[in-house]
Amino acid sequence: MASTCQADVSVTFCLEDAQTQLGESIRIVGSAEALGSWDPESGIVLRTTPELYPQWTATVVFKAADSKQSVADVEYKYVRDRVALNAGFDWESIPNRYVGLPAGQEHISLWVVRDPGFDQTRPEEVMVSPNRGEETRSEEAAVCQSSGELMPGAGCISSKPFEAMYNLVGEKPINFGSFGAVWRCRRVGSLDVQDGCLWAVKRVERSKLKERDVRNMFGSESNEGEIRLHSRLKHPHVVQLLEIFEEPTFVSLVMELCHGGDFFSRIASHKKLFG
């Protein structure tokens, strides 16, 4: 039985392995109204890309409502949509999955749920404390607290600390912003320091973010948010967002490294030309 929370809860479902044929898609259907109330035609369609396949993702916003419970359980299953092939819907044969969402939160809560694959069960159900941000993890799947969304076309939000995957390069940042700084970085274990192996990382200090800043960065019901928007942009003239690291102190956004300074400096350098 699904129950609801005082503040909206945004959940990204990440299905790691779902093989499909041309004309098929994957939906998530569940007990909550946001998941179609067990109606497959009203379920949420998951997305993938040639680079991510057979991984599928979708972000769902569970609407707020008063509740005295500390946790709201939502049951769900993945469904193979074969309607375009005149074959109806193919439901998972395993027991219903469930995720425990935080109830009674005063602010928007954002989570990520990972499942190993279509018709593949988890060894155990897992969830985290929304207050302490402590993660309990099974070997195959995890539900982890997050402050951003995993979007179609972007890689999964990393479950590892940024420092475990990247080293900062240089003695100081290459630029500063209102909420943090931008550094050069490279993958741990990489010995090649040529530009082709370097990336940029925008490290945002959570302590500097006000509630409005959180909405602008991570999105809300009426606002797509910087991370979600950036992760969807695929264009040769737009810096690509590669990886997202969620940690208690920082949010780290790893992206392509560009040279030549920031956009404002470039405009200022042409002031005499354009007025």
C-alpha cells in the first residue's frame, strides 16, 4: 500500500540491464498514482541511449501529502511494453519490488534507486536514512540518497566518492563561482597528463546553497534545474556533463575541459568591437 509525504520526493529509477528488441520499450508501473496505480498504459516510460543500453532510467516525482509515517512504501514492477508489436505488456514474474521513501520531509527530497535488471531480484531491500545520509547497500542494488537526478543520456550518478575516482590537478582552481570552484582533474591511475586525459570538475559546496539555489540546480516540479538540463544537452558547441558525484559536503560535476577562459571574459574582450 502506497503512502505519501509532506514534501515532494523526486526518484530516479535506474534499471541496469533490460534487453529489448526493436519496437519494445520499458515502463515502470506501481502502487502510487505517479506510477500509474498498476495501470501499465499509465506507467512511466524509461529512456536509454545507444551509449547506455541496456541500462534504462526514468525520474518520477511523488506528490506531497500529509503523513505521520517516517517512511512511505511504494510497490512497483518493470513492464516490457510490446504494444507496438501487437503483443501487449510483459510483466516481471518476480514478486513486487518496493522502495521506502522518506515521509514528513519539509523540503524537496531527491533519491536514486538502482535495480540489477529486468526480472532480476535484489538479495535484500535497501534504503538510507534521509537525515544522516548513511547508505546501506546490497551487492547488486542500492537505494541511495541524492541531491540530483539521473537523466537520460547521462551516466549514472556515481556511488563512489569523487576522490576515489579522480585526482585534482594543479595547486588552485581554474575559476571560482558563487557556490564553489572549477578544477582540472584526471582519473585515478592515469599517468598521462596530456590535455586529452584532463577533465574539468565543478565542485559545489552544499553549505553555500540556499533553498532557491537547490531548486535552480537540482530542479523542482516547475523548474528543470541546471543538472537535468545540462545532462540532456548533446551538441559539439556545448560542454558535455560526464559524471555526477553526490557527497555530504560537495556535489561534483565532471565535464569536458575547455580552454580560453569563461564566456563572460570572451564577451568582455570584444567590447570595443560590439559596443
